[in-house]
Amino acid sequence: MAQIQLTFPDGNAKPYDAGVTPAQVAADISTSLGKKAISATVNGTHWDLQWPIHEDAQIALHTMKDDAQANELIRHDLAHVMARAVQEIWPDTKVTIGPVIDNGWYYDFDRAEPFTPEDLGAIEKKMKEIINKRDPVTTEVWERDRAIKFYTANNEPYKVELIESIPGDEDLRMYWHGHWQDLCRGPHFQNTGQIPGDSFKLMSIAGAYWRGDSNRAMLQRIYGVAFRNKEKLKAHLTMLEEAAKRDHRKLGREMNLFHMQEEAPGQIFWHPNGWTIYTELQNYMRRKQRADGYQEVNTPQVVDRKLWEASGHWDKYQEHMFIVEVDEEHAREKSINALKPMNCPCHVQIYNQGLKSYRDLPMRLAEFGSCNRYEPSGALHGIMRVRGFTQDDGHIFCTEDQIEEECAKFIAFLSDVYKDLGFEKFEIMFATRPEKRVGSEESWDHVENALENAIKKTGHAYTLDPGEGAFYGPKLDFKLTDAIGREWQCGTFQVDPNLPERLDATYVGEDGVKHRPYMLHRACLGSFERFVGILIESHAGKLPFWLAPRQVVVASITSEADDYVHDVVAALKAAGVRAEADIRNEKINYKVREHSVGKVPVILAVGHREVEDRTVTVRRLGEKRTSVQTLDAVTKDLATAATPPDLL
RNA sequence: GCUGCUGUAGCUCAGAGGUAGAGCACUCCCUUGGUAAGGGAGAGGUCGAGAGUUCGAUUCUCUCCAGCAGCACCA
């Protein structure tokens, strides 16, 4: 028999018979490893213990201690076990696919009756029974015809379709978990008993389109989470609870920031507290942009369809625009308008007023552009995805040579802003031409190169995101990481050769001839609405002092201090601090609790002692310790804290 | 938009074919209390909207609206 050479991670190599399996290799190394091994990595591929190795290879054996591999096997096997459990309980259910995802897995089923939350308990119970049977897991490679016949006979049309979409020359792998089988790439455990039976949980049921296509059947998806042990499962569930506590919709209500109601779905009623955050943020951005060479503009809300037809939006996005028909009594024809869903066509109108020279470029226009989009009802989510929002929008008209410098300038600007707002970490995605696009291939080659060179020159790391560009041009997307590690795509920088063409924007070059400028669409926060939501969730409502809507509450301990409370509030207000008095007939305990729940960063308590000494007792949110300061000192401190970072 | 679930007081939620309840919040009274809920009393609801079944519907059925989870979408 032919011999092959297997090389281990420590560099040692050993000869084996060709066709040896990792299970045999593990047993050869030691009896205990033979028992503990769960899978292997062979030449970089996660490898089932049963799969034979036919040629020289790098091999590493895995045990349950290897988090990544253990989780993959646990989750993947549980997907199979769950599908088996579902088919055992409801035999007429058809199976489709069930991949591993972050923290768990899902499996999509086709079944006439909807699953109910109570069913999840029954499925979980059945899964535990299956795990306890310790059924062997076996695998075979099948030819596609055999597999198609098999699934046709078993009335599993989705599997047949799946196989038909797999390239013809590939063999298909089948797996059995006991008597139950599934088409599957693997790898898997050796028997179902290896799955930890006490550290998974079925989480939810939801609809999902077959093959992600909204024109096709809606399947029922069951989600589960699974970990190596109970402690990790518990930690995950606790994390979910923590995330739920930060939900901006809940905090928005508790902190009296905003509300939404049926009459205006997807639009926000900002309360004084919420609007304070919003305007602080907007004022900050206004100062930053002005300092960075932008000229602020403002453009109409309701614009005739002619402009949207010219820009191409009418064709492409009509369904998502709010249409306004004006039917005047004496009008010859009624005019049809749309609420602007974006600002760029209007900015081109400003650019187009008067001849532009190359000397005018780059021209940077910025607008806090209030836009309306008729988002699908299912997409709406609190203040994060809404139908009425304001972008920190900006458009830079420039020559091709200027793209590089503008890109670098924008990235520097964005880093600076994110840092000020408390987000140190962000990631850059370079999104290239999508399937549905306008413009020639040459033009795309050209512009993609220009943008990639620009980003390379800045020295920032970036990730390629193929096919995710805008229909008119490539873009950079900026994802920031929040306090609990979640990523949010906020900033964007897009190169657009298309719109200047469509709306006939030109400049006169050095050569005295008209040229087409490039247009760079860019935003830093994205939308103010969404960004305020991100700030709320990232800080769990405890916003940095300068952004906190209620910065200081001055609370009386006895009503004899009421006059002094008002003096303190007046002094703070005069120093630019948002301060309010609480002289209600309540105990200090009660007031401290209420304002702590309301996330007020500083409570100043005053009683007899403070009145006498012209001092205050300072209590900061989240700290039990208090300190006594003079009124002058505390006013000075808090005035500094209230100053936005760019003005310090 | 699609699938499923939900909609009862400002908030969180209970409830039943005979037109409603709790806690917190709110108002008033007592209490002047030293850092996360002092005590008492009171007020507050067309049970998301419309239609149907019924002697009678907030409860059952249907339609619509809105919200939630996921999918699809996101210029």
C-alpha cells in the first residue's frame, strides 16, 4: 500500500498508509487522544475523523478544547439533530438547509402548519432524547443521480433542487445521524452522544425565503444557540439580556427622549430631552464641517418628478418615494412631486448655477438634509430605520486627480469625529461593482482603481467587499464598533461619475474646454436619528456629559434649602450647564433613585450644611461616593465637562 | 413587502362571552427626611380601528392599522 507523509503542527512528520483517517492517526498517537479527538484540520480544511487522507498533508487534531472547531461541530450536529427531531414529530415536514451561524445555527423547514413557541420545548426534548441515544454518525460519498433519485423518492423537493444547483462534477456527501440522513458537507461528530446536551437552546421561529429570494416560498426557520458548556450558554443569554436593557426604544421612553405613534409610522416625535442630544450632535458636526472646508447649503423638500426622472431615481426607487400630487384647480396639468429621498440631485442644481472653473474645485457642499423614504414596513426599527431622517450629507465636486486627496482628507475627518464621539475603533470596507449597475466596464475599472489607490495611500487597513458597491460607483463604508462590540455601518465615501453626467454638471478646465467633474458622496454619521440611537445603545443611556440631555439635577434635602437650590441652578445655567431644580417634597433617597434611573450624570444635593457653607454635595451617576465642593469650583468643573470636545 | 406573534390606564402586565384589575407613575394630604422607592387617600381605560356571529363582544370570526422577531430591502 502506498505511503503518505503527515506533518503535525510541531513540525514532526510520520508515514501512514494512504487512506488513513484522522481517527486512526489520533488512536496511533495515544489512546486518550483517540478518545478525545473530535475532528482534524487537514491542509487548512476542517476534516471529519472518518474521512480518509490520500496524500501528504499538514494535519492538526482537535479536541473539545479547541473552541472554533468544537463549536462548529456542536452547532452543525445540532442542526441535524433538530431537523431529525422535527421530522420525527411531524413526519410530513420537508427539510431544506441548516447552516452554522454566529453562536448557533438555524434550519429552514417547509411545513403547512406554523411552529408555535410551545413546539420549541417539544423539539428540544426530542433533541435531548436523540443525543442520549448516542447514535453513530456515518458518512458516504454518493453520485448525484443516486442522490437525486433518493430525494425524489423521499419527497424532499428542496434537496433535489439543492443538488441540481451544485456543479455537476462534484460528488455529494451524505451523513447519517442514526437512521436520519441529510445531504451535508460535514464534518460531524462520530456519534450524537458527543454533543453537549445541556448547553443549547432553541431561541425563535421566523419566516425566511427559500434561497433568500423574496419571490420564492416562505419557509419556517428555527434558530438555536449552542456552546461547549452550560457556563458559556449562560454567559451568552446574559449578554442578550444586557443588550435588551440597552435597547434605544426602551431607554428612549424611560429617559423621555422621543416617541413614535401610529399616525406617523417610521417618523419620530422628538421630546425636549431627545432633541437636546440631536441638536448638540448637529451643532458639533456643523462646526467640524465648517472647519474642514465645507459650505453648508439647504435644498427643497418637495421636488418635481422631472428632476427625479433626470437623476434616475424615479425609475429605480419610485416605489420607495413619498409621492405628492398637487392638483390645483386651474392648473393645466397636475404636478407630481416627490419628497426628496436624498440630497445629491439638489446639490448638483446648486453646483450647476453659474459656470464653474477648475479653480472652483474641489467644491464641498454639505447639508443636514432632511429626507423621506417610504421604507418597507418590515424594515422599520425604532429610530434606527425610519421613513423621515436627516443625513449629515455632503458632496464634493472634484477632478479625477483630486479624488485621492479628498479621500484621505475625509478619512482623517471621520477618524477625528468618531474619536470625539467615543468610538476609537472602526473598519473600512471597499465595495466594488455590483451586478446591477450603470456605466461602462472601463469606467468602473478606472474609478475602482482610483478609489483603491486613494485608500492604499492613506495606509488604513481595509477589507474588500466585492459586488456591494452602489449602482453608480464603488464606495468605502465605515463601520464603527460600539461599547459592547457590535458593529454599525455609519460613514460612507462614494465615487460617482454617473450623476454629474445625467444632470450635466461641468467645469471649464485649464484648457478652456468643458469637462465632467466627479461627484463624491460622503456621510460620517449617516443619519442623525440612527446615530443618536447608536449613541444611546452604546452608552446604555449614560451619555457623555456634553451630550447628556439632563446634565445636573440640584436636589434639596430640606425645603429650607429651596432658595439656595435655585441659586445653584442659576449659577450653573449661566455657565452653560443644563441644570434643573428638584425641590419636591420627597426624601433625598427617592430623588437620587429617580434621577439615577433617569441617567442624569450629576446630582447635587443641598441641605442645611451646604446652605451655610455655600457648597454642594456631588454625586456622580454610578458612584456611591459623594464629595463636597464649593459652588464656584463645581460650576467651573461642570462648565468644562459640558464643553463639546472640539471646543476644549 | 413576506411568515409568525402581539395590541387592555402614562409605563410594565393580569383577566374573562354578561361592558375591567394590579404595581409603578400622576394629583392631594401627612411627613423636613443626608444619597437607589416614607405613609395615606384620590383620580385615571370606547380593552388598536371597522365589520360580522350572538339576546349580549373588550373576549369568538374576518378585514384593516400599528408594533415585535426573522427574511427580503436599504439610492
